[in-house]
Amino acid sequence: MSSNPVEEMRVLVFNVGSSSLTFKVYRHAEVLVAGKCHRLGVKSSEASYLESAYDGATTRLEVPLPDHLTALQHVLELLARNGVNFDAVGHRFADGGGHFDTGAVVDANTRPILERCAPLAPMHNVAALRMVDLIAERFPAARQYVVFDSTFHAGLPEVARAYALPTAMSLQYRKHGFHGLSYADVLEKATWYLGESHYKAVFLHLGTGGSSACAIVDGHSVDTSMGFSPLQGLVMNTRCGDIDPGVILDLVTRGYSADDLTRVLHRQSGLFGLSGEVSSDIRDLLKQKETNRNVELAIELYVYRIRQYVGAYAAIMNGLDVLVFTDDVGLRVPEIRSAVCKNMDFLGIALDEARNQDAQPDRIEAINADDSRVRVLSVPNDEERAIYAEGMILLAAG
């Protein structure tokens, strides 16, 4: 590997999503290679594929992608074929479990702590840690680091972070929050676009895997829908979101083990489960909503839960100035934006449907009507940029 100083390094960044793996190679903050593995482990009629852009050319390769390690192997092969090397590797870790206030270089001290954090987000942390180990095995000279979604929410008010459990338990089990890299990036862009930093906003990170909502006041997270784990909150592609704990207790009495519950709640529920296992991708389901009641209900609950959180967060903030949509569904599925904003005029939300339909996913778009009291924005996120930027600080320090 190269012995260049930090600013000269080629840094390979991986962003583990529930059903995707995004990757970019940076040097001097410039993207040299970019790509994404889509539909990892997704059960639908659409094939999984790897898309990439390098040296002015774009490619798309349809290939089975049952898991993140398989996707990683294809990415490494792609880089090798194009003669692209790297000096360091950055990873997104969804949850630091309260052990980390910032990102961390992976070494003999931090690796065991990361392993303890892995079960907190089994669809993200587990995959990311396996990727860390594979990179360490195949590229031992490459320095590796991790950054955490949960650090963006480190300043949550105590009342938003706490669960009403016995005191000792309430200190152990607390809301960590997720999608912080996305929120930090989109917050910076929205603030620049609006030309002000003092506003009350609900940000909606609607992905093809996980989804969450975040209440932000004057640039600070004051509540977020995901909690101790990524299960809480919105209906997601294969995760259940909010659920009565009594359901879990009843399943335990029926003989479900912790592994059984993890499988059901993380991988077999959400849009996938409620639709009758038609698909875990909202874009697939929208094509069948007129002919399949299970699909229609899954979409309705998905939108219903988002609207619940928008209203709840407006209440705790005592108002709403800005509503922001981001990530794949938030940026590329105007039908969902329209459904979320429908009949929300009591909050001052009025969508301009023409602007909504014409909004481009790769730039900031204002999609509210001219007379809307609330600004409604579609803002592209770049979590990889945030992973790279924090990595430069970590690598320089260590």
C-alpha cells in the first residue's frame, strides 16, 4: 500500500444499507470511483445488480447478491479489474452503543468493542464488522476506521432518550438513534439552501432498507424515530417499526427464541411481511396496489406511520417550518411524498404536485406550493462524503 500522507491517501468508503452497499474511492475529496450494489437479499421479480462509474464510463452488472460479503467481493474484483488501489477503508457503523462519541480507527483496542456493538443493528453492524475482518485479512496494510450514525443524536434531550423502565434498566436501554450521517449531510445542505440555521424541521430518511424520521431544532436533533435499535419507528422494508411489546411477550410464550424474533422482526416484517411477501421494495408494491389488498394495506401503513411522526414532532417542537425528504424513496418516489403531504394543511404543508413530480433526485428541490407555510424540500444525501470527511480527521490523528 502507498505510504502517502493522509491528504494523499486513496480512501475506499463503504456504506452498508439494509438492502444495499454503496462504495466510493476518494482522493483529495474527489470521487475517483463510485458505485452501489442494489437489492441485496431482496425477494422480488427484479434482479439484484452492481452499478458503477469510473473514468467517465458507467456499468451495470446483474449478479446474485444474497448478502453484503458477496457484494464486497464483487466490489473488490471491480476495483482490481480497473487497477484502482486504496490506502485506507472507511465503514459506516449504524450504532456505537454509547461506547463512542466520535468515529474510531479499527485496532486491537476498538475491534472487541465493535463486536459488542454488532448485535445492536444486526442488518448493519454485523455486515460492516464482517467486511472489516475480510479487508483486514486480504489487505492487512490498509488502515481501517468506522464512523457511527448514532453520534449525530448524542445530544438528544433526556426525555427523548429515556424509556420508562426500572431505573437500572433505563440507564442501560436508551434511544441511540440512527441515520445520523445522512441527517448531518442533509442538514448542512438544507441550511445552506434556506440561508438560515434557526428553524424547526422534520427530516424523513426514507430508504430502500431502513427509514426514520428526525425532529431538528436550530440544527440539533431533539428526537428521532429509531431507538435503542433500528427496529423502532417507521414501517420499513423488512423491519416492523413500532409494535406493542406485548406481541413480543406472546411470541416468547409460544416458543420463539431471540434468533427467531430477530429474523421475524428485522427480516420478515415491514412492507415485505405485510404485503404477503410480494416485495420489500415500495417501488415494486406501488405497481400492484390496485390489485392486491395486502399490498395496498402495506403502503397505507407505511405512509400512515410517517404522517404520525410528522405530526408528533411538530407537537414537541411547537411548530414546523421545514419538511425534508431524502434517501432513495424520499428522493425518487414522488407518489410517497404526495401521500405523506396530503391533507396536512392544518400544519401548513401544501405540496405543489407539478414540482413534486418534476423534482430531480440529484439536486435540492423546493416542492411546496407558493402559499405553503412550511417549506418542503427534496434534498439528496451523501453519507459517503460524511464518512470520508470524518475519516480524514481520524486518520490524521492516529
